[in-house]
Amino acid sequence: MTPSNVRRTVVVAAASRHGSTTEIGDRVADRLRETLPGHWTVCRSEPDNTWSLTDADAVVLGSGIYYGRWLRQGRRALQRIDHHEYVWLFSSGPIGASDETEQPSELGRSAHHPHAMFGGCLNPSRLTRLERFVTRRLRVDAGDHRDWAAIDRWADGIADELTRNFDSDHHPEALADRADLHPTGARP
């Protein structure tokens, strides 16, 4: 049986406080379903679903950023998949296209794929009283600052890499030592 006939699974999980990061995870999962070959199964999961994250062939994990850190649920999931070779990480939370937010410290582990940073969505009606106060003090603009085209391009890059690394005429395990086939990721 060739690798392209083997069932493969990619899990997409996102930790979100108010739902906008979950929507990014949904978009990435939908895009992967559209672009990956039919023997790939794309599962949407919660970050605390340990089985789905650790048993998948590949994982896409994201979290909203609050006060410069990933949400606790995302940090815990990241610890569980630290050994996994095929992991793509994304964050959402900077408001505005020009924001240059530093990568959260918990993402400093060595990874095969670059971390993707996507703009966030600020809907004041979803915020707690304290969050509304902070956003007013920081003069943060409300609105949806997510670049859906960039998110789609990033997901397409993941699909391309998975197809290239798993769906060849050779087993991916045998190709793992070839430098030209190591994961390179895709930037938005």
C-alpha cells in the first residue's frame, strides 16, 4: 500500500476566550478539507482533547493572546504536543494590520514551522467590564482585524506541505533525513 492510500489525520484546535480565534480555527479546518487529498481527515477539536492532538499525523494549534500570553488551554495543549514533528502554531490578538506583536514566550520551543500571527477581532459587547476598561485605556479600535486571505494562504501552505511530505511514492519516515524535505512552514 502506498502512503497516498493510507488514511491520515490533521487536527485543528484553537483556544479562544470570545470566539474569534475559534473562527480562525474553523476557517483553517475548512480550507484544509477543501485542499487536502481525500485520504486526509480534518478534525476540529478542543485544545484539551489530548487523544486527538497526540494521535494525529499533524496538528494545527492556535490561541488568542491576552497580555502577551497564550490562553491557559492553548499553553497546556502546546505542552502535550511538544514532541510532535508536524505542528503549525498560530496566534490571534493583535488589533490592527500594522501591529507588530512579539511572539509569546511559550512559543519559544524549537519548531519546524514558523509561528503565524493573525490580527484579532474586538467586539466590545463580548468583553468583560475589565476588558472594556483596558481596551478604552489603550485606545484599541473595535472591529474585525483578521486578514482572511492571509489565513487562507497559510492553510494552503500547510496543505501543500502535508501533501509533499506524506503523499509521496516513498514513506515519509524514510525521507525524514533528507534536508530538502524537512518542514519549512508558510508565512501569512
